[in-house]
Amino acid sequence: MSNNLFLKSFRRCKLLYLFVSLSSLLFVNCSQDPSLWKVDSVHMVANDYIKSKPEYSEFAKLVDMTGLGPLLGIRGPYTIMLPNNDAMFAFYNKNGKNSLEEFDLNFLHTLIRNHLITSEISTGDVGLGAIRDTNAIGDYLVTEFQGSDIILNKKSKIIDRDIPLANGFAHVIDRVIDPVTKDVYTILTEDPSYKIFTEGLKISGLKDTLQEITFPYGNRTARTRYTILAVPDSVYQRSGINTIDDLIQWTGANPDSVTFLNNPFYRYMEYHCLNGTHYLNTFNSTLYPILSSDNNVSMTIDTDYKINFLPKTQKYTAFIVPASNVPAKNGSIHSINGLLPVIQPEPTILTFETTDFFDFKQGDWYLKSYGKWGGDGKNTFANIKWVGDYLQYWWKPSDLIHQDCLQMIGWFSLSVKFPKVQKGKWEVYVYQPAFGDVTSCLVYLDDVLCENKYQGPRTGGPGGLQKIAEVNWKTTAEHTIRMENYFYGMIFWDYVQFKPIK
């Protein structure tokens, strides 16, 4: 018996050595190798734990059939939503199968990855909305509560929590989590509660956009992400709106041009479609851009989740929580209790990260490791440009937002074009951590030199958040900020902030 344990440990060490060797080849673009999760020898790794328990023997078969055993045996952290045998057999029966062998192997690969998150998530991290990290197929698992119970994707209950593994956590569930396959528009059309709203998405032409799940990106595909604020028929009917024609009339639109961008009906429908995927626990008190990014929906989170809160009247549109947090393959759906007419909300503090851009976030290193790019930096990314020896994606547990930033050293010029800011008067701020090697920089806003310099600790400045300009913009538009150092040193640029001047 002891010899078998020794051989198992020896083989695991060989596999770990091989994995680390391969990792050094996979991350050739990084300035340092990513850290592997430190295996805690007090507990079994995920693969051994699953195979040691008879009540999970069906899921253990799934691990073997998909070839994930070696990975779950040496690396982490992982969080596994672990169906017991009763859940697995119920899943077979629901799908007209008798065993795993009767399923298509490609589907089984999707199924197991739907239950796997490549980070450590305890139930103490779970809120009303969704788990903070996507699973291994890029989907968010929705989380809700029934009393003290945690429910995943509206149906699966966690019945045994926080089982410690040497490389993460397992949570036992009473029902297999079906992979989500349908887009936001299709899911809405299948719910009879939203006939008027979905007809509006159809005749406006927005449905074509909302049905896109992926699109070509370079030599691969990328995922689309939307958030829909859906109005139920019952809410429309309370306002005397019983048909789509009634809704068009209510908006004051010309019914012959409802697909035009400036048509009031089109503007109304688009106002309910936000960029990005947001769940209740990921909303913050800020503005969220609609699809065209030329207007925003305001969120205020205090005693309630308040959409377009008006302080003078204390009125707002609220979420119908039990009917919200509906997952789709390309986003999320929330039900709301009001018509949500189009307004331009009051300006609020806007914070934009220097790393929060679609093309930049497609890298495998994003929020996981370091990335590094040489060259002149003119064509690598759409919104990030630089001149200098190299640009580095700097990622490390720290006080930075999402623990990441853009970093350069030496003599450099670094510019970032940020999302649209609505017209009006604003104070503009730049944030870097107060690291000792952060140097001072000249700051240009839309190619105009700002009166205020950014003062870094290396040259006697404070670092941190610093005001660089006051502006009075006449239009809603994107704006570019460029940092150029005039003392040798480093930049660790985390975010910019726009504060409205009342």
C-alpha cells in the first residue's frame, strides 16, 4: 500500500514538472511565469476526492471520459459544482439516456466545463446575481437564495458546501446544471410575459444584434455580451399599452421608420439594451452605456437597486428580482417594474480602467498573468497606443482595480482613448499607485497639454489620484489622455476618473 502511494506521488510530481515546463512555453510573451496554486497536502486534490467517494462515481466517469483527471489532479485553484449520482441519473432520464456513454462526447466536454470554475469560490463569496468568475466555457453561473439555500442557474441547489480540496473547493449540487445555449432575444421570445417587448426588439431590428453570440475575431471567435432590461406585458398594460402599435404611439414615433437610429421608438427599445453582461451583484452606482454608447442608464445601489433614480421625487424603476438574473449565452436578462422612458441621467462620477477594452481583454493573460509588447505600439490595440521600449500588462494582487494596470519604464509616451463621456463640466483625474518608482509626467487631454502635471513619488510627488484638468465639453464623445514622462522612471497607470462639476 505504501509503495502504491509513493508511486502515485512520484507520478504526480512528474506530471507537475511536465505542466510547469509546458507553461513556460505557453507564456512566452510574459515577463515572468504565472504562479501555480500551492497544493495543500492536508486534503486530496479534486480528481482524487471525486474518485474516492462512491456517491460521485458517475461524475468521476465524466472526468475520465473527458480526460480532465490529470488536470484536476495537479493544478488549481478550481471550484467544482459537483452533482451527486442521483442528480446525474435524473439528468440521464430527462434527456432520454441511460448512461453517459449515450451522450455525444463533445457535449460531455461542454457539460463538465459548465461545472468547473478556474478559481477558488467559497459560498461566502456568493451573492444575489452571479459568481464573479466565468466557468470553463465562458459563462456566468447565476446565484440566488431560497431561504438559506443557494440556487445555481435557477434550478440547482447546493446541498453540501465548501468541501476543501488541495487545489480548491467542491460544492455538491442536487441537479446537473444544463449548459446555457440560447441568446438573450430567443430566451425572451420563449417567455409569454414579454410579447410586446420582444415584438419591439423584432420590428426595431435590434433582435439581429441580440441574437449574435460570437463573431469572428482574428483567427478565432469572440463572445458578445449584453444586458437586457425587459418590460413585462403587465407593466405596459397598467399604462394602457396593450399592443406594439400602442407602444409606438406612446413613444411619439413615426411607425414607418422604427429601424432608424434617431426614431423615438428605436431609441426607446435600445435604451433597454446595455453593453456588457451585468447581474445584480455586479451593478455599481454609476452610469451604464446603452448599445450605441451615446446615452446611459443610471444605477444607484443603496436600499434597493434603483434605475434612473431622481433625488427630487425619489422615484426610480426597480428590478423584479425573482424574474431577474436570467442567464443567456450572450448576456443576462432582468425584469423591471416600469416603462423606463429615455432620459439623459444626471452625470455621476465615472471611472474607466486603462485595461478595460474588448480587444485588450481577449488575451489569455488578462487577469491571470503578465503580458508584454514591444514595437512602436501604433497598431497593437485600438484604444491603447505607446512609444517606448515596451508596454507591459502588470498584474499582481494589490490595491489596483482588478489588480492590474498598464506599465512602462524608461522614456515613454502612453495614450488611452476612453469611452464616451456625456457633455458638461467635468474634473479629470488620473490614478497611479504611490509606488516609489512612479515618475512625474506631462498630461495631454485630446492632444492639448494640461496645466497640471502628474507628480510621481520618484520625483517628490504624492502619486495616487491627481486632478489634471477641468473641462466643459459641448458634446458627448470619447476622449484621449496621454502621459509623457519628463523624469526617467516608471508608470503604473490604473484608471482615469471624471467627476461632474455641479
